[in-house]
Amino acid sequence: MSLALAYSELGEGPPVLILHGLFGWKRNWASIAKGLSLTHRVFLLDMRNHGESPHADEMTYPAMAGDIAEFIESKSLGPCPVIGHSMGGKAAMMLALSRPELVERLLVLDISPVAYDHDYSDYVTAMKSIDFAQISRRGDVEPKIAPVVDNPGILSFLMQNLTTNANGQYTWRVNLGAIERDMGEILDFPNVDNEQAYAGTVLFLGGRDSAYIGPSYLGEIERLFPFADVDFIDNAGHWVHAEQPMATFERFKFFLA
């Protein structure tokens, strides 16, 4: 069952959707969206189980693609460009492969349509272990998850999920139970037949220092997206838009033009 996703909207003009990655939310893209809003009507979506969107048990790419499809149809936006990073990029790919009539063009940021063998279970376990009944200050939370996060940028990124509920008690925005349960699905990518290949314009844009769009993945990219271009932004890893925001913005602007 599709969910009604939370979103922010900026600007006027032709529409474009931006989809965040795992543990992210729409505000991660606020600065880039502000720039794009000078020429486009930008929609920043919170994926299911993230940000301000509803929670659900299922966290698969067909389910996520269904949410996005319903959003596009409910706003009469299709076909429109879709931009997705990491998990959001996989969801965007699934949307293009299953509902190509809704996707005018596709930009996939630092992810490929393949299964990965890394795991974020340590992050989930550490976040779930917090006893919020014992937490009175935001500063009490970060030291409890820092031991499993070796990157200060990722630690700050995870901490953006900390919020307060109606009773003023700290809690996480993300549905950690659903993410933990379907972590295998999130790291994987659904099997798609050659006949479902997406014939539209696609750009796979990676960080030069990231391995998420590696040489061994190019065959699968070409199989499912035969008209795709692959390019990279220098001095950037997986969080391309955070590490090189201006370069990312310029590439987005060129792609949409």
C-alpha cells in the first residue's frame, strides 16, 4: 500500500523531484533545492520511514517506488525529472523501470542498480540502544552512538534524525525497526528483466573517491539504462552533495537544462 509522503516545495516552473538516501530527510537538500528553485518547481520528498513521512513495516524498493508514483500522480507532475541519492537513487531507478511514463529523465547520485555487501546494522543497533527516558539533553545522545561511527560527518548526519515527540521527549525520526528488518532489501536491488530497461535519458553521477559506481557495475547500468551516461565529481565520496555542493548544483542545473 502506497503512503502519502511528506514534502517541501520551492520555486516555479517545470517540476523536479529530489529523493534523499538512507537516514536522510528532505532538509538535507535545502540549499541545492533553493538554487534549483530559480528555474524549477522543486519537490523535496521524505521517503517512507524517514523525516516527516508515515512509517510502515515494508521498506522495499517496489514499495518506495509506489509511494513516489502516487506522489507524482497526485500532483499531476508526470512525466518529470527525478533525482535520487543512494537509497533514493535506487528507489528512483525502480520507479523509472516500473513506471517509465512518470519519469522524464533520471539522475542517480552515487549508487548503482546492484547489491552491496556493506552493512549499516551497527548504526541501527547503536541508535536503537538509546534509552530516551534517561535523556534530557541532545548532547547526551551523540557520545552514545559515536563509538560505532568513525566519520564525524556521518555522525552529524545521523544526529539530524534526533527530534522530540509531542511530550517533549527525544526520539528518532526514522523507523529503525523497519530499516533493520529490511536492511537486506535496502542493500540489494530487485531483479529486473531486459524488457523493462528504461529508454530515457539517465546520468549516473558519482563521487570520484567513492566505490558505489565501480567498473564492475557498469554492465548492469548499461543493461537496465542503455542510454545512461556515467560521470564523476572530483574530491567527493559517497555524500557528494555535502562534500561538493557547488559542483553538484552545477551538474544538476546542467542536467535539467
